[in-house]
Amino acid sequence: MNLKYLLLSLLMILLVLPTVAQGGAMLFMILIESLNLRGLSGFGLIAAPVGIAFVGYVWGKHIQLPDRFWPRYAPMLIAIFYILAFWILAMFISGGDFTHEAFIWMGIGTIPFFVSSFIAVFSGEFWMMLWIPAATYALFTLAFAFGAKRAGKPLVDKKGLKASLGLFCALLLVVGCQGYNRESNLIKEDSEKTVDETISLYDYRPFSEGNLLTPVEKPTLHIGKDWPRLDGATAAYPVYASAVQAIYQGLDASSASKYVTSSRTPEAYKSLIDGQVDLIFAAEPSAEQKKAAADKGVTLTQTPFSREAFVFVVSQDNPVTGLTVEQIRSIYSGKINNWREVGGRDESIIPFQRPVNSGSQTVMLSKVMQDLEMRKPLETERTSGMGGLVRRVANYQNVTNALGYSFRYYASQMDKNEKLRLLAIDGVEPTVENIRNGSYPFTVDVYMVTTGKPSANTQALIDWFLSPQGQKLVEDVGYVAMGDVK
């Protein structure tokens, strides 16, 4: 291979083309802005390809070229294959997760295109890291070949042309399959169809005017100092916040916020293990939460105070009214993928999950799936306020072919949605009576959880919740009591 041609080609690939691709568009946009011609801003997307094609054509027409295929095209083809292969490797390592560090290395590995990589990361449009350099080199190569042909510089040896095209098509096919697999596990959330386990805690603030808390008539317990610090799951918040309003004395809406909050199950367990709260109200701890406690030498003590149903939900537009335990396990392990297989329409099932260590996900793993591995959760992505990408488990979208799960109290009381249907499991509906007698298959306990020896006031509050008056509050809020009510 001609050394001069090789060096000039490397200079073209590593410096000139990235500069034209990125700088051309930016300069054009700056010019448009300075001349106040914003209506022409869309042409900035055309400026770069035109510039690349022009450079390729002139290069192919005027430079002295090798006569054989590989010496002539190797620099450009290696650049194209390098970009495609690097992307494929990053997608494989990350599992298609653009927040993975593999894409940082992608940016480093394609440093000549650092401007477009920076924009891709900041805007969340990570595909730019692939298509801008790949399209730049591909367009240049085509224009280069056209320029060489117009200048009458034919190839005397075309060996390698078919192999190169075959490899290029194969790499594109892999990229396409990876992209399809990634997109099939991503959900675009619609706020009008989203059902998640969140509420406005402001509506349940103890001692605030017009709140939605349940009153307790003539409480048998009063705590006027050393108030226990409480935290817990969102769905349990109305229960313990109502108790605080009835029992805690000497506090107002502002000062009570120091002693009662709802940071959701994962953070509540973390706060309890770290000693930041005294008592939490939540589902059973996950294996990870138990390990975190053990690692800190903390013993978690669980005291059940309510019964609850773990329910599966679909849209009212879905004709399916019930599933068996085995059908649910098969759906969430990936064996069943179409509603037709369980008596529904010929539609693919969209099986939503909940975040790791949330109360719902912990119960799903321990009570429903048990030792069976769950399929990969559906996720969603959004750009953060300061740039970059945030990826998380997707919230349930109430569309006709969706399936989700939650706790009965949340789905039927806190965020009551007339468009949701709670499914019967093995023919048993999640009614209060079926929860009370335990006939509903996924009846679970809700716990008060402490560490070490509780303080006198914390123990008094636990005992009160187990008393008839405390159990009546549990039922009045909408849960199912463990024992007698007053």
C-alpha cells in the first residue's frame, strides 16, 4: 500500500471528515442564527452531508489512487467496520442500556467525533454516537468511489468488494437486531395511561387542614414527647399518618413532618437499618434488605398488623377476568406471551413489573415466582433536567393488552381507577372476605418493622395498632384487620 496515500487517508478519516461532519453543521447553524434566518435552520442538517460528499468526490477525483480494491478502500472500510463493531460490542456488554459505562468508552473510542458524542450523551440521543460517524464514513466512501470513477481511475482488482459488502450488511443486521431487542423492552409512558404507586403525600399530612386522614374517636393512647420516627410504603402511609394525627400530641403540620414521612419501601428499609427512623410500615423485607441489615449487624423484627391482597390488574377493555397461578408464573417467566394462550384476544402480553426492592416486587418474587426466574422488566428512558439519560422500570400503562400487579389497597382505594380490573386468581377474587379467610392465593401480611429493642413509646404504638382500636383504624382506612375491631 502506498505510504503517502495511507497517511493522507488517515488524516482524512481522523481529522478532516469529523471536522466537516460536526463543524460544517455547527458553522451553518451559527451563520443562520447571526443572519436571523431561523426558518432555514433545518438546512443545517443538510450542510454536513453535502460537505462530506463534496470532500469525498474531490478526494477520489484528484488524488493518486492504488489500482487494487483493498489498498484503495481499506482505510475507509476499516473506519466503518470499527464504528459498527464498537457499537455492537457496547450494546452487547450493556444489554442495550445507554446509561451503562460501555457508552462512555464508545465516546472515548470515537474521540474524533467528541462533539456529536457529547451532544448525544447530553440530549439522550445515543444513537447519534453510531449513525453520525458511520454515515460520515459511508457517505464519504460512496462519493469517493464516484469521484474516482468520473476521473477514469478504475480498479484492476475487485477482490474483496463482495466480502466487504457482505460484512457491512452482516454488521448492519446485528445492529438492527440489537436495536429491535432494545426497543422491545422499552416503554414510552403516557401520563394519561400511567398507573403507579404514588400519591400526593401532602393530602395526608397529619394536622394539616382538610387532609384525607381517617379520624380515631377517643384514642386510647397519647404520646406527648419522644415521638417515634415513622416511615414506610406509600400504600401504608394513610394508616400510620392517621394514627399520628390521633395519638401524637404537641405537634403541628410542620413539626410532625420530622416524625412521619413516606419515602417508599426501599428507602424506608434503608432509613430503618441506618437508624434514621424507629418504625416502618411495609411489606416483608427483600433478600437484599435482609442482607443489608445483617451486614450492619442489625436484626429486623417484623410484627404483622394488617392483611392485604397482592393483586394482578388489567384494563377493563381486556376480556380476561382471571388467571391461574401457573399462568401468571408462565407469563412472567417468559413462557406465555400472548393473551390468546390464556383465553384472551390474539394480542401480545405487555407484562409490567415494579422496581427492585419495592414492596410489590419483593412479594412478587417471594410469593408468586418463588424459585422461578422472572423475565427482564420493561423499562423506560427519559432525559434528566441537567442532561443525560435516566433509565428505570416502566410504570404500568393501562392499555388493552397490559398486565401489572400491586397491592389491593392501592389499586382499589388510594388510586381508584374505574378503568382497572382486579383479576381473580385460581377463580378466587381479592375481596375483603376472601382476604380475611385466606382463600385468596396471594394474601400477604403488612408489617411494622423495628430494629433492636424498641423504645417505650415505639412499643406502645406497636401494641396500640394490635389493639381493637388500632385494628379498627386499619379497617376504616381500607385494609383488612388481623384481629378483633372495636
